[in-house]
Amino acid sequence: MSADSYMDMALEEARAAARRGEVPVGAVLVDADTGEVLARAGNLTEEMNDPTAHAEILVIRAAAGAKGEPRLPNCDLYVTLEPCPMCATAISFARLRRVYFGAYDPKGGG
């Protein structure tokens, strides 16, 4: 699969988040070695009443849980909007290999 395909998946998640009344951000976490999609999600902060339920955090949690590892150094993140400082910190702690984002966020980017 191509980088465009992964970003298209992230955009699908963002559109689904918008339909749920969430901030429309979507993310996809991919195993860089195999190309396997490990997790995909859109924001769920409103639905879960959880200010940390950003798409990036959700996919990191899901992939780390599925792999049974707290660090994901061979994984790439595709996200529709520049990660906020909270998500940027989580990305750093997870040691993701690369981050691709679709648009800068001058208001909250990290």
C-alpha cells in the first residue's frame, strides 16, 4: 500500500469523527516493515468524555496493546492534522519511526 492509501484511511476516520460531532482528525498506525495497518481511529473525546481520546493516542494504545509492547519503533503514523503537544509527547514515548500529517495546526500543533 502507498502512503497516499494510508492517508486516505486517516481521512476516512476523520470524516467519521466529524459525523459523530468530534473534531475531525483521523489516524492510522502502520508496521513499516510489513505495511500492515495495526490500528486506525478518529477522535473520540466527546463520545468518551475523555480529553486524551485523540486519534493518535487511540491508535498508539491499540497497536501497543495488540503487539504487547510499549514501544513501536518500526511503526509509522499517518494523521490528518499536525499532532498537538500531548500527542507529540506520546509519539515520542512510543518511539514511532515516522509521522506523516496532512495539515499544519497553527492553533494547537506540537
